[in-house]
Amino acid sequence: MYKFFIYAIIIIIKITILNPLYASIVVTTIEGQNLLLYEHSYALVVGNSDYKNFNKLPGAKQDAVEVSKALERKGFTVKLALNLSREKFNNLFTDFTVNRCNKEKSRILFYYAGHGYTLPMAGGETMGYLVMIDTPDPDKNRAGFLKKSIDMQYMVLKSQQMLSRHVLYMFDSCFSGTILNFRSQSKPAKVSQRVKYPVRQFITAGGAKEEVPDKSFFKQVFLDLIEGRVEEPFKDGYITGEELGFYLSAQVPYYFDYQHPRFGKIKNPKLDKGDFIFLAGGVTHYEEPGTGTLEIDTTTVPGMKIEIFNKSGQCVYQGKGDTKIDDLIPGRYTIRAKAPGYEDKRKTISVHKDRKARVSFILELLKGRIFVDAEPSDAQIRILHMPPRYYQGMVLPPGEYELEASHSGYYQLNKWVTLHANEDLTVDMKLQLKKGIIPPQIPVIRKKEVQYIQQGRTFTNQFGMTFVLIPSGSFMMGSPKNESERSDEIQHQVTLTQNYYMQITEVTQGQWQKVMGNNPSYFKDCGASCPVENISWNDVQGFIKQLNKMDSSKNYRLPTEAEWEYAARAGTKTRFFWGNQPDCSRANYGNGWSDECKSINPGKTKIVKSYSSNNWGLYDMHGNVWEWCQDRYGDYSKRDVIDPTGSDTGSLRVFRGGSWNCDASYCRSALRYWHWPESRRNYLGFRLCAPGR
């Protein structure tokens, strides 16, 4: 049982609309250029629920209605259609293509909620289909299915016939198809001048044979992001198509394990350079010349402050809200809302001469973490009436929670606790042994019991984790401008002033089992010597806390991003520690969504130390599994830095090194990647650090 304490602040910067019939969207790129991107925004939303030959989907109709209303709020002219036959869909889509998709400075969004299906084709390829309400079951009538369904080849062709600059297809259904260029690990970039180029993008709710729940998490996560109910990944005031696809692929499986959204762009070099744009949060559109006045209307809580900063970081307004600001100088502004005990929120807008914008904020109480100190230490812990599985350091909203501890041979213990904002709460759960039961002997590891191996500068703890001493020093972090595939890797000098120990391998399944008493890995059949994966950054924090309780000799932790890259390079300046050229024989990568090493590597994790180490004795710094770092993700400094620890703000956490399923460019020493701290993936693992001497 749990009770949330939730309070919200809504801050609205209002617009006076001068000409509601003429709405345009201007974006400001990272190069500082203002681009008039769209003059028109159109959407077609289809919801199929009353199927004749497939399971009915009553939720699809309501989902389509909610999406259409949300898109209208975002400035789209929307056509909503429900329960379409094959003939009606063809007529509607053709009419929409001819009448709405004939303007170059426009964006087109097609949203479909309903059944999808995948069938094999000759040559081993597959084709995805949209299922209409009169489509026959392909197992009973394949020919009828092909006549009465909508194949992806048709949808791709229609998108190429459209004259609109940007087209985004969103399918709240599960299917696959080789005609679609899925890029499940594509990393979104900030808005640049490339956004002006044409693009045809797609996002599906899942792959072939995956289950689509009638209650759509895909729809809800989509709307939460574009309407500003959650933090945007890049705090630049925009949500791109790539950013949206990445966010959905990360967040939907967190709520529904059996659904994995996929996204990409069609296979056409003239239609895959740009990126679809939503204005973030409550922003709907920018109007043609207006008054330029900002009106701030707020609902306050004690201590709340509103601040507005210009592009150079200068604060141009500070107050409590309910203020009208006239004659604001044109430029790019960041609006910040903050209050003690609440998460800070920021939104960025561009203010042009005679133009106004609308932005909304929701401030949420800071979350806390719950740790359980159980006796016996391997007792099963649950938070009652909550679907997420408990883990040490579980991040939760403030509220009251009922904890349950149980273990064979002991009486069950239940305890109510109150978690406050920004609190690390440790709960003691000591179970009473049942009469006649002899307690198991659980060893307690003390400092003097740690086994040191005299092999130069290494030590091994009782869990079999071996660490090597990394010397302090300076290096060039990031990549040079001529390194291919680089994006957010501004090269700068970093100095690490302290020695530190780095684990020579990734933490294995066996080591995790010894500390946590379970094995969350997807590839369990790989064995105890394979890296543990399918663990979130939050899970790792729980592991570290438990390990430090069981072994007090070291203050174990995750490496910082700088420590990780310094150790991975081991004195080298090349793309990989062995040189600049990819080599499938040097690391486990390239057999998953990338297939460059398909004939060499297994397409899953391998036993650690299967490949040679770098110059400092570290194994698998490239490939096998990505490795979580301690840092929040943020832009690099352009200046020299000493002992950096990452960004002070934001939710995203960094991981490094590439994995078994990605291509070589993602395994480069300089490559940066990030995910939400609660994300679990079968390509995500970690290794530990400890203070040096």
C-alpha cells in the first residue's frame, strides 16, 4: 500500500494571438540561426477498435480521441477517423495526402491506434501491415488479408509523394518489416541547421509478435512528453522525432515489459537528413508579429521563485509571478521555476519582435529513496500494492508505504514508513526466527578479511572482484573534430589529481548474486562469469550500498565519466585502445541491430576477459555491455577542467563503452550515451571503482 503526496505548480506565459489563421514555427538552432520551419501543421488520427476478425480494442478509440485533442492543443489542424474499413482508409488517406500534404513548409503527423501484423516475404524479408476492421485473419485467408490490409510499402510510397518538409508516422501497434530502417539505438542530437532538410520518420509501439495492451502506455508516454508533464531529454525547448523515438523506446518498456517501441527513418538518402519538431511543454506555436508582452500567471507555494534568463545567462526577471513584462528584447530565454523541496523546472523559448509564446510548468516534490537493512540479509522485500519490483535505493515520490519482509523459517514482518522529499530512508527489518529452526550461517566480511593479491598494484576482494590502480594524470577527453561519428564530444584537457582503483572486468552475474542474492540478467544462460545486465543506474546504487555494508574495507562506487574514458584510453589517443580501425576480433560488438560482426560474435554477452586487455590491464572497455557511470549527462566544458563530476542538473545518467548489439562507432573511447536512471536493458551493465592510495 502506498500514498503519494503530490503538489503541483502551474506557470503559464500567455500569448495575445493576433492572427489565429496564420501560425508559423521558428526554431533557433545550436548554431544560433533562426529558421522558419513550418507555416502549417496537419495531423490525421485513426483509431480502429471494432474488429470483425481480430480481438476488439475498445481502448484504441479513446486513445485516438485523446491524441487528436492533444495535437489540436499543440497547434495542429486534426482530422479524426474511427473504425475504418480498407476502402474507407484508402479514400481518406488519399484525400488527406492530396489536400493537406501539398505545402513544402508544413509538417504532417499520422497517428494510428489499432492492430498491426507482420508476414514473411520471399527472400527472408518481412512486411508490416495495418489491420483495418474488415481485414480477414491471415491464418484463415491470407489472400483476403493482403487485399484488405494496408502494407508499409504503400505507406512509405505515400510519404514520398507528399510535398511536406517533415512527415512523422506513429503506429500504436506492433509489427516489423525490413522496408523500415529501424534504428533502436540511434542517439538524438540537439536541433541544428540539418533540421531544415526533408525527412520521413516512423515510430512503432513494438516489434512483431509483441503484445499491445488495450490501455496504451505508448500513447500516454507520448502525450506526457509533448505536453510538458515530464522533463524533456534535451532542455532546449524542442522535442525532435529522434528524441521522441528514443524516449518512447526507453520509457514504454519500464511500464510494460513486453512492448519495445522502435523508430527510424525511411531508406532514402534524400529523405533521412531532417528531423520532425514539436515545441516542448505547453508551447503550441509562434504567431506572426505581435506585441511581445509576457504575462506570467502562477499558482504559488511558500518560497516559490520565477526567474527568466537571456541567452548569455543574465537574469532579466526575478519574482513570484503574476507579473506582466512589456517590451522584452528579442532573443532566446530560459524560464526557471523553483521552490524549496521541489524539483527545479526550466523551459526555453525564443522571443522575436512582436511575437509571444505559451509555456506551462508542473513542479513536483523531490523524490526520496528507500533502503532496507534486513536480517537475514537475503530476506525478500516488497512494497505492497506496487507493481515495480523493490530494489535497494528505490526512488519513490514522498508518501506512506507498507514494506513486507519475508524469509523461509522466519515470521513475516510488515512495517509502514513515511518517505519525505529528498530523503534517503533506511528501514530496519529484523525477522524473528520460528521455533525449532536453526538459522543459516551468513558470513560477515570485515576489513581484515579482504584478500590482497601481490601482483603489482592490484587487489581482489572476497567476492572475486579484481581491481587495478589507475595513476593520476592528464589527458584529452572527447574526440578531435576529424573523428567520424562524433557529436557531443568536444575535446578538452582533463586532469585527474587522485589515483583510483578500477575493476578489471565488468561486474559478473556471479558477483551480483553473491551480493544481492538474485540475478536480474536477461542472458542468464551465459553463466556466472558473464557480465550482469538488465540493471538500471538506480539498481547499481543499491548494489553499491549493499556491497559497502558487507565489505567496509573500500568505498566502492561507479567511475565518473572522465575516470572511465581515462582508464579506457590507457594512454592512447586513438578511437579504440588498439588503434583507429574497428576489429571484430578485439571486442564483442556488432551483432544485434548492427550486423558487421555477425559471423564472428554471438549476438549476446560473452564471458568477461574473452579478449585481450588494454595497456592498463582492463578488459572489455569496448563492447560486451555498456557501463553505467556516476555522472549526469551534460555538455562538456570547452576549457581545461580538474576532477570533473558531470552536470549538476538533469535526470539522464551517462553510460560508456558500447555493447554486443551495436556497431563499432558506438564503442569508441570518446562516445557518450545516456539513459534515464530507472532504465533496464540487456545491454547495460557496469564496473566499479574505489579510492586509490
